[in-house]
Amino acid sequence: MNIHEYQSKAILKSYGVNVPNGMPAFSVDEAVENAEKLSTPVVVVKAQIHAGGRGKAGGVKIAKNLEEVRQYATEILGKTLVTKQTGPEGKKVNRLLIEEGSNIKKEYYLSFVIDRQTARVVMMGSEEGGMEIEKVAAEMPDKIFKEYIDPAVGLMPFQASRMAYAMHFPQPAVRKVTKLMGCLYNAFVGKDCSLAEINPLVVTADDDVIALDAKLNFDDSALFRHPDVEALRDESEEDAKERRAAEAGLNYVNLGGDVACMVNGAGLAMATVDIIKYYGGEPANFLDVGGDSTPEKIAEAFSIMLDGGQAKGIFVNIFGGINKCDLVAEGIVEAAKIISQDGKSLPVPVVVRLEGTNVERGREILKNTPIENVIMAPTMEGGAEEIVRLVKEAEA
Ligand code: GDP
Ligand code: MN
């Protein structure tokens, strides 16, 4: 789960991380009021969306007086920001962060993530702050430093010092930055984060160390123990289909293409996405319906895939283990009933590959309830090839 920058900063502040004073604003008037309360010579007006790259897209503005705050707030609020991370459709700005300006001497990068290889939290730092870390990694990999953290002892002081010197912090800032690293690590662990990123972390003209931007991502599987974090969810920032699927207990990720697929098991779902690509199609989604699927769950999965008209075809790829093929077949029949009045048609072609437990009964059900547009495929390869062909045909 993602939250907004101002929410991340509030959490980090509670762990002792130095962040600028600031307040969220939901209207232009509130933005000006907040700026007045800050009463600092420079105020930063920042778009709050669940995506980075706002600076370059005009979502971060520095105002020198209240008129400028009003002007920038009016410009940014309600605007759709297109940044490198939003995709071409952009994200609408509904909230701002009104923050005191900082006198930046230099920008740095600091983050904590989980390293899969070592199964440890790793701290990453670079003196190339402000720019995208992916770009630094590609162009100047020797400018990124890493410290792998032993979970039994946490971030050790010598690791923080080694990082601070590697990142070339000026001497008067070193103690402040090593302290900040410790606080950020505590926040990462304390809130079950999957990412805690400060870009930029800045040293000011007075050698103060401030987290100027903050991004926290949380491990969804641990959210049950953080109701305070769960309460920060901004549904307007989330994919509507992904949310609906989560409510139905389905594992769904929107991939943007037009060949939808419904699969059981994450591995087979990945393989299905791959094979659709292999035959020249663009997968609309990753969808793992899980084991023990009921007909109702399958019908809901169909309804989600067909919602919004993005899918031009559906590939059902089920290898029945714990799942029973007859229940999946019943789900398809159920979906047809919900979606069309007569229960005999579906709006897009559906190719079904069923294998495994109760497969004969499953095939029987689909044969006895003939639904227009449902085609049985003998193999996974054949099925993938067929659905890609049908979708291309529908587009032509
Ligand atoms: P992002 O582009 O979405 O990552 O947004 P950031 O919060 O990182 O802001 C982008 C850039 O705006 C930063 O790298 C800074 O250079 C600049 N910026 C943000 N806050 C301030 C500030 O208080 N003072 C000054 N001078 N620049 C700022
Ligand atoms: Mn940033």
C-alpha cells in the first residue's frame, strides 16, 4: 500500500526524522491559510499524488509570498499531472502539501528496501540526490552505496557512519545524518515497510539535515497490525479493479493490455501472461483466482475483467488441483447469467483450457450449457494462440 508524501512525513517525524514543517491543503483557500500559519519567507506548494517525478512535471513550486501560493495552488489543484511514474493518463491532484522552504546546499538519496537475495533490509545511499535512482544505477553504479542489515542487531552505528562518509556528507552534518538513518530504519521496521525512500535528503546552508521528500510503501500482508496506516488509504489513488478484486479475495494486477486472463496459482498466472505475450498479445491483467474457488468468485472475476471494456477477450487457464474444474465451469455459466439476460452469451470471446480434478464434469457443464463465444482449448499453447488470434480479429 502507498500513502501520500505528507502522511509519510508525519510518520517519519514521529520516529524522529527531521522533516520540514508543513500541512496538507484540500483547497486553494486552505493552501493560503496554511502558508500564512507557517509564516516563513519561502513556501513550497507540492502536489500530493501517489507518484514521483512531480518536480519535473510542474507539481512542486516555490512561492515567495501569499499571492504566489494562491497562484500555484490554483494552477496545481485539480490538474492532471503526467509524470514519469503516472503513465500517460496521469493522476489528478486533489491534495497539496504546503511546506516551509529549505535553503538547499546539496541533495542526496537515502532509502531502505528489502533485498530478496540476502533476505535482509538494505540501506542504499548516494550523493546523487534529486535525480531518479534508476538513472544513477544505470549511469553511475559506483555512486550507490549499500549496507546490509542484520535483523538480529539492526542498523549498526559503524554502518551509518560508513554510509555517511561514503556519501561525502560535510563534517558538521555527519552526526545528524547518522541519527536520521537510525530513525528511518526504525520507521521501516516498525511500520512493516517494503520501501522507505528519501529523495532528496538535503543538507541546508546551515548544515541541517532534512528529509525534503518522503515515500513509504507498506507490506500489504502486515497491514492488519497497522490500522493507523490502513486508515491513510486514499482510494482515489488506487486502481478501482484492483480494489474490487482485493475485496473478493482475488489476486489481480492491472497490466493495461486487452487479453484478459483468469488463472489459478500465481506461477501459472505468470506463465499465462508470458505465453500471451509470446503469441503477440498484450495481457490485460494478472489474475490468480486462488485455490478453492466458488462459482460466485469466478463470476465476480469475470465481471471485474469485463468491467470498463478494456478486455477484448478472456483466456481461462485452469489446472485443477485444489480447484475443481466443475466449479470453475459453473462459475463461467454463472458469469454468463449475470452479464447477459439469457445467460447464453458473453460480450467477448472466451477460450477455456481446463485440466485436472473433475475436468470431465467441467467440460460436460460447458457443453450442456452452450454459451456463445466460449471455445474449449485442448492445450495451454493452443488456447493462448487462439485467444490472441480472436482478439486481433475483433480489433481488425
Ligand atoms: P518529486 O519530483 O515527485 O520526487 O518531488 P520532490 O519532493 O523530490 O521535489 C522535487 C524537487 O523540488 C527537489 O529535488 C528539490 O530540488 C525541489 N524542492 C522541494 N522542496 C524544496 C524546498 O523547500 N526548497 C527548494 N529550493 N527546493 C525544493
Ligand atoms: Mn523526490
